[in-house]
Amino acid sequence: MARKVLVLGEVRDGQLRNVSFEAVSAAKTIAEGGEVVGVLLGESVNQLAEELIQNGADKVVVVEDEKLAQYTSDGFAQGLLAVVDAEKPEGLVIGHTSLGKDLSPRLASKLNSGLISDVTGIEVTGDNIIFTRPIYSGKAFEKKIVTDGLIFATIRPNNIAPLEKDESKTGEVSSLSVDIKDLRTIIKDVVRKASEGVDLSEAKVVIAGGRGVKSEEGFEPLKELAQVLGGAVGASRGACDAEYCDYSLQIGQTGKVVTPDLYIACGISGAIQHLAGMSNSKVIVAINKDPEANIFNVADYGIVGDLFEVVPMLTEEFKKLKVNA
Ligand SMILES: Cc1cc2nc3c(=O)[nH]c(=O)nc-3n(C[C@H](O)[C@H](O)[C@H](O)COP(=O)(O)OP(=O)(O)OC[C@H]3O[C@@H](n4cnc5c(N)ncnc54)[C@H](O)[C@@H]3O)c2cc1C
């Protein structure tokens, strides 16, 4: 059954986040040959519409307003609800990012719809679209179908492959004027914590440090390895609590959930709360002095040793591989 499916294009620092392209791909599956409509909300986001179309959207609706320059749940909900009202979609897909996690329950309640959150896979079987999502902190997966009403899902970054970009693809871009009003919060400025390089939640490679790195300086070899591999640095709560790094790096049940292609855990014991944030990574490498550490139970490759010897060795070897590639 062909459906119209809306996708929110998430913009950060004037650029579309990768998860937006993954959301377009998810929407394409849900649309089953129907129309995928990108939605852009912001102050001057019109110029990003073409990129959303080249990545698979059939058309894009843009809502521009200075009150949407910074994300607020009030403002973005008003903008997106207006587009839903105008387009009357059968499906809606948003990234399961901080923004998506904040916005989606509000939308679901306003639209009186269900919500399948944190989706990691979508397949069409006969008449059903089956959504897979992790439960019990990633220890099990459940499969869900929507039997009635709007098919509304948030998708976990790095799990659903984006479509191939087609630079020759064109589509209609229209703007919708929405009276964004009665905002309870006005964000005047966003001061970001200094974060270098790749965005942790979308990184293909994550080098994470735990209490075993022993100090703030102990993160330096991890940063170097991350740089060589084009990855991001993450941390366990143990490392954050010990003030070796900022809490924005924390991975786990009460931190970020990541699913990179490669996760290298350095000096992390593998507490269940940490595993909740990384155990679905595609390849896990653990470096730990303790051969009994729990992290080895989820690792594909385990290196028993001192991270301060192993990490620089890996960095050197990867550098050589890159030179010879
Ligand atoms: C409600 C709740 C929520 C939580 N949420 C999270 C969360 O989101 N994320 C999270 O990570 N934790 C979370 N925790 C904390 C979690 O239970 C653990 O305490 C924490 O993950 C431990 O961090 P760690 O592995 O870095 O430290 P440790 O458990 O102290 O492990 C350090 C490891 O480093 C190894 N090591 C030491 N020196 C070296 C060396 N030179 N080379 C190699 N290995 C070395 C040791 O063998 C050890 O295995 C939560 C806890 C609670 C109660």
C-alpha cells in the first residue's frame, strides 16, 4: 500500500545530520512506493532542501521563522504539526537523537498516535511493516507492527543505511507559513561544550576510555587513535565521574547510545549500564588488563594488556596501513 511519509531533516550548525538521510531511507521503506516528504524547520534552512531530495526525498516543505532558529519543543512541534496538518501523511519518521527523543512524544500525544521509538531495523513482510527495536537496555529486541493510525517512528542513528545520493534528482520545494507563537522558552544562545571532530552519536568509529585511562591526560593516546581512524572519543561513566573527561562523552544507559562500525573500549570493565549504550556496535574490540573483565563477554576481539602500550601500537599500525593504502 503506497503511503505518504514525512521525514524531519535535522539541522545542526547549518548542516543536515546524517541521521536525516537514514530517516529518508526508513521513510522510503514505510512509503512502499508512495511519497517521501522532507520537512525542514529553522531560520534559513531552505538551501538544504536540495540535499534532502538528492538523498531520496520526493519533495520538501520548508517552515522558516526566526523563532525556529534554535530548537524548542514548543516551536518545532507547532511547525511540524502544521506540516502534518497540510500534508496529511500516513507515516512520520524522525531521528532518535536528543532532538527526536524530546520532540516525538509531544507530537505523538498531540496527534493522538502511537510511537515506535529507537527503531534499529525495518522490513516489509507481506502486508506488514515490521519494526525492530532494542528493549531491556539492549539485552533483547522486540518486533512491532502498527495496526491502526499514523505510522510514527524514531530511528536510531547508524542503523538504517541511507539511500545512495543522486545529484541529478530534483523535486518540488515549497514553503509553509506557520504562526509560531506562545513559546514558553526562548533560547538566546547555545554554547556548545568544546567537542573536537566527529559527532559521537553518528561516528562510524568510537574509541572509548574508562577509569583505566587514569587521568585527563590518559585520554590523549585515545584521541590520537580516534584521529587516525576518523572516529570520535567516548567514555564510561567511571571516567566521567573521575573527572577525566566531560559527561557529554558518556556512553551507556544514562549516556549516549552508539552503534558504530567499530567500538574500541580501553580500560572499561563492561558494567551492564555501559553495555546498554554500545553492545549493538558492529565490531567491538576490548583492551583491558584484567582477562576476567566483563567487557570481553561482548567483544569480538579482546586484547589483554595495558592500554598505554596497546593503544599507541594500534595507532602506529593504522598509520602505516593508511600510508600503504
Ligand atoms: C543507575 C546507573 C546508571 C549508570 N549509567 C552508566 C552509563 O550510562 N555508562 C557507564 O559507563 N556506566 C554507567 N553506570 C556506572 C557503571 O555501573 C560502572 O560503574 C561504570 O561503567 C564503570 O566504569 P569503568 O568501566 O570505566 O570503570 P571500572 O569498572 O573501574 O573499570 C576500569 C577497568 O579498567 C581496567 N584497567 C585499569 N587500568 C588499565 C590499563 N592500564 N590498561 C587496560 N585496562 C586497565 C580495569 O581492569 C577495569 O576493568 C551507571 C550506574 C548506575 C547505578
